[in-house]
Amino acid sequence: MNLNLRWPRSLASRLSLILLVGLVLTQALSFGVQYYERYESAKNTMLGNLETDVSTSIAILDRLPAAERAGWLQQLERRNYRYLLDEGTPGSPMSDTPIAVTSIKEAIGKDYPMTVSDLPGPQKHFQVHLKLADGSPVTIDVRPAMVPLSPWLPIVLLGQLALIIACAWLAVRIAVRPLTRLSKAVDTLDPNTHAVLLDEKGPIEVAHAAKAFNSMQARIAAYLKERMQLLAAISHDLQTPITRMKLRAEFMDDSSEKDKLWNDLGEMEHLVREGVAYARSIHGATEESCRIDLDSFLDSLVFDYQDMGKDVSLSGRSDAVIETRPHALRRVLVNLTDNALKFAGAAELRVEAVNGCLSVKIMDRGPGIAEEELAQVMEPFYRVENSRNRSTGGTGLGLAIAQQLALAIGGSLTLSNREGGGLCAQLKLPL
């Protein structure tokens, strides 16, 4: 089975993994050192006790009458060794002398000659054979083993592991939380709404990043405000000469040149107004939000078009009251509806609630837009037609303004071609 181990992608996962592995390895190393020290201490204590216990036990058995020795064996038995009143089990000579054998020899080897045999088996097992003063055989049956771990030790280790995981999670959360806030602030950064300043408290690095982000927001807002003021000033200055030129054209004799000039001046005036409208849509409207009945709002919009003799219809019901900027919403719908009327002569509005949000579709049966140009037509001054005629090509700002205003009211605008021909502009609004 091929396991592809990959380095985690998120910073929180990487920090958690590094901290957890480091702490677990440190804990394992600490436990290993403590266990080794415990082993050495227990071994030294056991060997010291073994010498004293064996010498005492053999002395007791040697002084007891032969008939009473069997009754003492159970009292003299220990966890790792016991005493047998026979020749023991035949075994093979030992190749390596354990430390326990050395301790037994030092305890009783001078007074009681003895031999040692190794017994086969999965566990270390040997026997020490000797004879008492009356010639009776005695065998010390030894099964070396470490002192077993306490039953509560695994619970303590699991508790320590849980504490390590909790500390690692807390440390990662504290370290990553400011980055998460900064990431959310960047994702929600919208020049069309009032800037939401980050909290500049906390560690030095976090406070510095928050201050830098807040300064960036202020610079962006100042730049957009300056651009809008610049376009507004240009529009104001251009309207005066355009008006003078229109007045002068009025006194000209009727001719084809007069009509061309009048049309050019009208296009210039329209372009200036659309440019200012686009600048305001980017900067964000100052209109206050209010609650409106969406169905009544759409009915009013459609009735206005029908009163002007336009082929505009409405289908579907939302039964929703939403918080929005009504003038901005109306401008979005008017731009999209005018676009449908311009290229198809008719427009159909359809409203419905889809996946927790409201959807308003403006559909037509016009020529549609090539798939590769659906995203480009949202850009300012981009036109599908190459014509400079305002009645066909327009200024290229209508869809751009609609998209900016849709974002300003918290919605989104997407374009798609309809089956059977035509275009569908879908405006999604939050409930």
C-alpha cells in the first residue's frame, strides 16, 4: 500500500504537528531516561536485597530440622525466586554469568559450594544447586524479571499526552488567531463599505500588522475618494463647455453637420455622466440601508417600464423583506433591464429564493455574448460591439456600474447564455 505523506498546507496544521511531535518526543525521551534510572536503581536495590535474603534463608534452612524445612518454603519464596528441597531441574552450564549469580556467590559461596545451570525457555531461568550442612540438597530457582510498572502509570501517561495536545492546540490558536482575523479582514475588504478597523492590541508583531492593514485601508479609501473627486471635477468642468457648444449649435442653420455635432455633444455628455456614475459606484454610495419588500419593489420597477410601453414582465415571488440600498439596487436592475431591451427589445425578470439567498434574473432573447467575453464585459469601457454609436455599442460602463453596485449592496452579479439564445443576468442578494 502506497502512502503519500504530504506536509500540511495550513499554518495551524504545521505548527500543531511540529509542537505535538516535539513535545511527544521530549516526553518519550524524559520517560526513557526516568525508566532507565528506575531500572538501575531497582536492580541495585534488588541485588542488595538478594544477597541479604539468600544468606538469611539458607542459614534458616540449614538450622531447621529436615522435617520442618518444607513448611518454611512458602514464607521464604519471593517474586523472582524460590527454594526447592531437591536437586532441581537438569540444565546446561551457563555461558554468561548473570549479576544475580555473582551476588548469590558473594552471599553464600564461601560456606556452601554450589553449581549453576541454565534452563531453556522463552524467559530467563536458571537454578543454583547447593547442599546444606547435613548433605540435603537445596535448589534456588531464579526467574529474573524487572519490577512491573504500576497500573496507574499508563493513565498518567495518557493524561500527560492529552495535556500536551491541549497545550499545543492552545499555543497554535493563540499564534494563528491574529492571522485568521487578518485574512478575514482582507477577504472582506470592500471600498464600497465603511472600513472595519482591526484591533491594534496584542503582541508587538500582531499590533504592527493590524496598524499596517488599517493604514492600507485608509490609503485605498483616500485614493478612491481622490479619483472620484477628480472625475467629478472633470465632469463639472466639461459640462460647461458642452452646454456652450450645444447653445451655439442651436443657432446654426439646419444641416447634416449640425445634426452630427448635436449627436456628438450628446454622446460626450452621456459619457461624462456614466464615468461619474462608475466612479461613485467604486467609491461606494453614501445611501443609507433600509428594509424593503422585494416583490413590491420589483412590481414598481416593472410597472414603470410597462407605462413607457416597454415589453418587460415579472414572474415568481420571493415573499422577502430585505435590508438594502434601494437606489443602488434600482440602478443595478435598470442597467440590466435597459441592456436587455437594447439588444432584444424585451426583458423578463424572474425572482426566487435559492440556497438561502434571493435570486433576481433578468433574461432576454437577444444575440447573447460569446463565452470567452462573459467576464470581460464586466470591465469598464469594454464593449462587445466595435461601433462607437451610443444606441448600439454604448459607453461600456453599464455592466461595470451594475457589478460595482451589486457588490456595494452585498450581492453578486453573474452573466450566462441561455439555451435557445439570449442572455441571463443573475443578481444574488443575501436574505
